[in-house]
Amino acid sequence: MHILITGGAGFIGSHVIRHFLATYPGYRVINLDSLTYAGNLNNLRDLESMPDYRFVKGDITDAEFLINLFSEYCFDGVIHLAAESHVDRSIADPTAFVKTNVLGTVNLLNAARSSWKGKYDGKRFYHISTDEVYGSLGKDGLFTEETPYDPHSPYSASKAASDHFVRAYHDTYGLPTVISNCSNNYGAYQFPEKLIPLFINNIRLGKPLPVYGKGENIRDWLWVVDHAQAIDVIFHRGKTGETYNIGGHNEWTNIDLIRLLCCIMDRKLGREAGESAKLITYVTDRAGHDLRYAIDSSKLQRELGWVPSITFEEGLEETVDWYLGNQEWLDNVTSGSYMHYYEEMYGSR
Ligand code: NAD
Ligand code: TYD
């Protein structure tokens, strides 16, 4: 089995590669990543010398490069994670999201289609997407696979467009595709622009914790290792042409989550209880900020038997331990261009 994993140097991709190499000896995994600010080969240091793993630096917006790559390797499967992934960056520069998330996905679909030439037996194109394509929920209800798309941010609009293209290639050309839409992930190796690693880093450094609006927005958090496990079962046993929602049944308002994180950090850093929470600073809300995401993952649980393995409290403890045990990783990724981004977003505090 030859698998192409795109975006493998990013947060979720690095966990997926680690999971596949550990679980399926004999699979050959090619990691294609252009190494944007979010891509970091340090996320895969422990895998570099494995004979069945290979890193290829390349950009999915380059159609010709992809055609050549597919003819060189004859992939059996594609797991497509490469994307621009941060909502705030999409508000600042939507075009980069259209290029990578929409055009890049269409380039990959074309390369798979032209390489497989209608011989689809044993082939699979798996597109990794987000629950954000469904828009925002009110106080009640859950996103199911039938919920109509209603994206609000340039990020979610670009992911929605890419999902539509994947479905169109299945319906029009018979390409053997499958899609999953997952809720917010957390865990090791996440770039500290996303809420949890950003706040762990700021608490460690005694910097303000910028809570958007009143902190009342709700997200459904899933441990990234459980997402990688779900990707495994969907890749191997998901039905062609289908969509699967992935989520942890784990809804938190941002402010409750932040308070829990502050408590854990006080304990781990040996600070007085309440010390970290003093850093909470309410700032201007994000434009178009979706109120609530919550996933109904019963289809995945019922049909493929996947369930999350740990509670949020356990996962968050483990995540904090990882960042505090890998402060060099944090220092490396938060130097250089990160500081420029940080100043643009939050000022020089
Ligand atoms: P990430 O930003 O950490 O990683 C993205 C990776 O893609 C990086 O390694 C980057 O270098 C690479 N990349 C970006 N543009 C590229 C290009 N043009 N060509 C090749 N490589 C490129 O993102 P993530 O959080 O790991 O998310 C991975 C996927 O999962 C994305 O498709 C995202 O939409 C989806 N997703 C993420 C979450 C989440 O909570 N993080 C939830 C649901 C779905
Ligand atoms: P984020 O991690 O960016 O994920 P997403 O926007 O894809 O859900 O943000 C999670 C929630 O935290 C979201 O409601 C926005 C909020 N947030 C803040 O309040 N402050 C911040 O500095 C960041 C990055 C996010």
C-alpha cells in the first residue's frame, strides 16, 4: 500500500503519519508538504529514519508537480490534510485560502484522476474537512452529515468549496472519494495560534490571554490522537462517496475551557491558584464569529465502531504536560515570523 499524506508536517497530519506507520508495518507513506509557517519537520523527527516513510517538499497549488509525483509513485490512497487552517489568518488574507484549499484540492483530484485512469479498484481519495462548513448552531441541535452547508469565514468557505469539488469528482467521474468533517482538535504539535496552545504559551510566559468577545462561543473539542484513529477507520472501512462527522461530544464555552486550563497550568507550574486566570483579557470579538459548533458523530460510531478514547480533562492534562515538556519546540515555532503575526493580531503585548 502506497499512501500519499498531504500536510503531514502540520498538526493533525503528523499524528496521522505517526499512527499509520506504527499501526501498519509495510505501508509506504509519502508526506507531501510545502512547509508553510505551520509545517514543521520537527513534528516528525522520530519517524525520519523509518524505511517506509519519505518526506517530499512540494506545493499542492503546483498542478504539474502533482502529476509528476503521482506518476513517480503510483499511489493507492491519498489522505489530504494540507490546508491553510486558521480562521483569523483567513480574515486577514482570504486569497491564500482559495489557492491552497480550493485550487490545491482540485489539483490533487485531477492528479489522482489522471494517474488512476478510471481503474479505481483498491483506490481511495480521502479528504479531511471541518465541521465549520456547517456554519453556526444556536443553543440546541447538532451538526449531522445532512446539515446544509452555511460557511461564514473565508476559511470555512474555502473548505466548503473543496468538499463540494470532492463530491463533484465522485459524482461526475466516479472517483472513489470519502470525506470527514471533524470538530476542533487539540493536542501535541499544534501551532500556537490556535486557542489551546496559544493560551498555554501565554500563561507560561505571563502574557495576557486574549478572549474574543465575552468568551461565550462554544466548541466541541476532540483529542487529535482520537481524530487520527477515526481517520484510520474511515480510510480503511468508510463507504465510498460517503461523509462522516467526527466529534467528541465535548462542548465547552471558551471561557469555561480557559478557566480549566488556567487551573491546570497553576498546578503544573506550582503557581498560586487563580494566578493564571488574572491574565484573562477580553478583546474585540472575531468578525463573523460562529457561536456554537457541536457534532453528531453517531453515524461513525454506529457504522464503523469508532469512539473517543479519553475524556477532555485527561486529554487536556496530557496536552499541557506535552507543551511544558517541550518548551524548546514552543520557543522554536514562536520565534521569527510568528512574532510578526502576533503583533499584527494582538499588538505588542
Ligand atoms: P496545520 O495548519 O497545522 O497544517 C497544515 C499543513 O499543510 C502544514 O504542514 C502546511 O505546511 C501544509 N500546507 C499548507 N499549504 C500547503 C500547500 N499549498 N501545499 C502543501 N502543503 C501545504 O493544520 P491542521 O490543524 O493540522 O489541519 C489539517 C487539516 O485538518 C486541514 O485540512 C484542516 O482544515 C482540517 N481540520 C482541522 C481541525 C483542527 O482543529 N485543527 C479540525 C477539523 C479539520
Ligand atoms: P481557534 O482555536 O482559532 O479555532 P476555531 O476558530 O477554528 O474554532 O479558536 C477556538 C475558539 O477560541 C474560537 O471561538 C475563537 C476563540 N479564540 C479566542 O477567544 N482568542 C484567541 O486568541 C483565539 C486564537 C481564539
